[in-house]
Amino acid sequence: MGEVKKVIFIALGFPNPEKRRFLYSNLMLEFSKMGHDVFVIAADDEGKQSKIYHESGLKILRVPSLKLFGTGNLIKGFSNLLLPYLYKRALRRHKIPLDFDVIIMPTPPITLIDVAFWLKKKSKGKLYLILRDIFPQNAVDLKMMKPNGFIHSFFRKKEIKLYKACDSIGCMSPANVEYVKKHNPYLDPSKLHLLPNWADPQEIVEVDVEATRQKYGLQNKFIAIFGGNMGLPQKLENIIELAKNCQEIKNLVFFLVGKGTEQKRIAKMVSDLNLNNVIMKDLLPKKEYNDIVLLSDIGLISLSEDFTIPNYPSKVLSYYQFKKPVLASVDLNTDFGRMQEEIGCGLWSEAGDTASLKKNLLKLYNDKKLRDRLGQNGYDYMVNNLTPAHAFDIVYEHI
């Protein structure tokens, strides 16, 4: 192990790792486990005053903010623009020494760029970008922003400035690396490298399967589960269209868990179509969600066909973890489907092609051995390539 690094992680949200682990807490815990001094700064849209907490060995400065989640785009956008000012003020107020060796920032949101620059200038540390959102182009793809308009130009300038300032940029997939290279020819390509999403392949605990099935009305059901954000990027209409075309399979149920800007509209669509093979639930406690994934038969992935950027859905990691085969409806600009083929963990169709998606669903529905093999392949790939330890090694190598 090399020298001890003083690391600051600039987060949007950062749940208490003692209660819930997620992508970035797993990485920061790995840094801490390897002996590095980790400091996290994160927004707290329910807090009244900034405060430093000590959670699972991490120092976390939680900063009160305006509403960031579950609100309209205007308030959410203003809240994100305000964050850099709030973060700087909190760091000054708590007299945090700005002598960090490494500044790690993920996207989204790109608005935290200003505090990242400020910390880099003050501390002379290296800036490492975890690129998980190619913004503003994704907003253009989803028609949330006009191309080359004032707002797009404003954020595109910030994006260019960010890429130039970073010492290293970790991208989700090979297609992400190539996309950034192609659309940012000014950028030194040696900054870019592959940093796949990661998760902790926790031991699967015993579940009272029958009690869980009874609780959610899943007795004798073949379950295809979707868990996560229900927004424009996911375009869950494609899953609902599949459900509409599968009503003759009486024991098949589509179990959709999550919240997002499109949740109410999707729920209305299910109601209007009178689909009794779709169950929708708000966000569930992690343990309850894991219980349902464990007894599910298929994990669902959906991405909008409107994307020109190559997205890579992190929710697939929970399917890998619980050895579930993946059924994906994705656009042709992502390499997610092709990578599923290479790993041998699932089947995919072009988003919008319901006939192909149903054909793949039936393959999985009718062949338990195939489901078991694909699920095991996904789990093995995760254990060998996608743990927090693997992510730490990649990041540390580049800082």
C-alpha cells in the first residue's frame, strides 16, 4: 500500500452507511478500510444546520439545503446551483483544513464542479471524476433542454471546464470512454479509463419466502422485477407495453418498485389499461426490496430509445448479487446489451421492440436451467470484477 491519502468526497446525497450502503459509501468505506483519511461533504435537505457526523469510520459533513429530491425541476435545478456556495460556507464554518491529496466528485450533478475547482485550487490535490451522467446531452436527448440554447450552452461550458480540470476520469463502460473522446477532442485521452459500477456482494440472508409472497400477493407467481428510479431515462412505457402483451400468461407478474418523475403517469397508464399483471410500489426498505429480488425470477432493465449517450444502469448490480437473469430493453447507443451477452448473464432487445422483448421473456420463462445459468454468470462476474475493492484499486491507481 502506498502513502496515506487525505481524501474528500463531494456528494449530493450520502445515506448513513450504518443504515444503508450504496455505490459511493461502499467506495469510501473501502478507502477508509485501506487506511486513508476520508472526509465526505453531502447535502441534507431535512437538516437545520451543518454538522459533522462520524458514521462507520467516515467523517461526514452534512449541509442543509433546499429540496433536492421529489420536487419539481425548477426547485431542484436552483437547489443544485446553490450547493457549491453552501458547501464552501460549511467547510469554512467548521474550519476544515483544505489540504486534501485527492478530491473525488461524481456526476450527477455537474453543478458541484465549482466547489471541486475551489478545493483543487486550495489544496493542490488531484481531482478524480466518477462520470456517471453525461450532462447536459442526456437532458437534450430526453427533450428536457433545447440543444445549443442558453441553458444548454451554460452547462456545456461547465462540462468542458470540468473535463479539462480533472486529472483522471473514470467511465462506466467502454462506450462511455469512446463517447467522451469523440465529443471532446480537446481532451487528453490518457485521462479517461474504465471504472465500472460496483457493489458489495453481501451474503444472502434467509428469507421467509412464503410470508413475503403472501404479503405482496405473489403466491404461485413468476416475478419479473424492476427496482429504481422511474423517470424519463427509464421509459417504463416499454415495460408496461410488454405487460400488456403478456396478459395471457396468468402466473406472470411485473413488480415495479421505485419513485420518480414518471411514477404517477406510469401508474395511471397501468390503471387505464386495466393491467392486473402489474404491481407498483413506492421505494421499499432495502431489506424488503432485497427479499423480493431474492424470490423473483427475472430482473428488468429499461432505457429510453431516445438516448444518444451510452448509459449503463447501476440497478443491474442487485440482480447480479441475487443471481437473477437480466431481461433488458435498451437503446442501441449503450453497450449494456452487448456486455450482457459477453458476460452471459441475460437477454436484451432494442427499446421499443415489444415483440423481440416478449420473445426473450418467454425464453427465460420457459427455461429454468437457462435462468439459473445466466444468474450464476452475473454473480460470478460481479464477484470477480465489480466489488468495492476492484473499484478502489482502479481509482487509487489513477490518483
